[in-house]
Amino acid sequence: MEDIHHHENTKAVINRMSRAIGHMQAIKKMVEEGQDCSAILIQLSAVRSAINSIGRIVLQDHIDHCVVDAVKSGDQKVLDDLNDAIAKFLK
């Protein structure tokens, strides 16, 4: 089991995720109601942007805390895991 991480931006990340989830629910309703595809695509783009913003916050928090600590202690696994996570996030 992995360690529980508590970073300074946890509340901001959770708040942004809640907004993105609400936005996705609104888009689902748009689809169910048969609204204009262009409008749906624009809203999906907004959600993608919000998710990317959340990812940047999580990445910065990870670098500022976990990676800094890992470099100090010589923990290569954290750096390898970060490289893997970035590659997957950017796919």
C-alpha cells in the first residue's frame, strides 16, 4: 500500500476536480438532450483544459515535495515513477 500524501494544494485539487465532474455531468445531460455537437465539443475542450490544469498542480506538488525528498535521500524509484507517470499523462 502506498503512503498517503498530504500536500498544500490538496483542497484546491479536490475543488477543481469537483467542478470538472459537475461540468462532465452537464455535458452528459447535453448529449442526452441531443444538443448541438459543436457546443458539446467546446464544453469537452473546457473539461480537458481543467483536467490538464489539475494535472499541472498535482505535478508541481509532487516535484516540490516527493521528488525533492527523493533526490535528497537518493530514491531513484520516485524519479522513475515520475517519468512513467508523465509519459502516461501526456499520451
